[in-house]
Amino acid sequence: MGKINVVQKLVNIFHHLYDEIINFSEAKKQANEVFQVVETIFDESLFNLAFPVLVEYFFDPAKKAKAIL
């Protein structure tokens, strides 16, 4: 799976979350699966910290990631 495809999958997950098609837990599960498929080296605890930041940024891109953290 290429980098562009991963980003597209993540954006789709966020859209489903935004549209309330899936809840936060399901979105997190799906995103975790996307990262595992591309064999990204990541620590589970780091993912648990990073995923909410990605979601928050998606919902409000004017908010800086540094401010979210």
C-alpha cells in the first residue's frame, strides 16, 4: 500500500467519524489496522497519543498540532 493510499484511507476514516458513521473507538481501530498493513514501525502507546491529535487536526485544521498537544 502506497503512502498516498494510506493518507486516503485515513481521510476516509476521519470523514466517517465526522459524519458519525463510525464512533471514535471504531475510527481508532481502523486507523491502527491501516498502519499495521503498511508495516509502519510504531509503538502502541505513541499511536494512542497521536491518533486523537490527527482527529482533532482533521476537525479543525486552523488549530495548530502543537496547540493540540
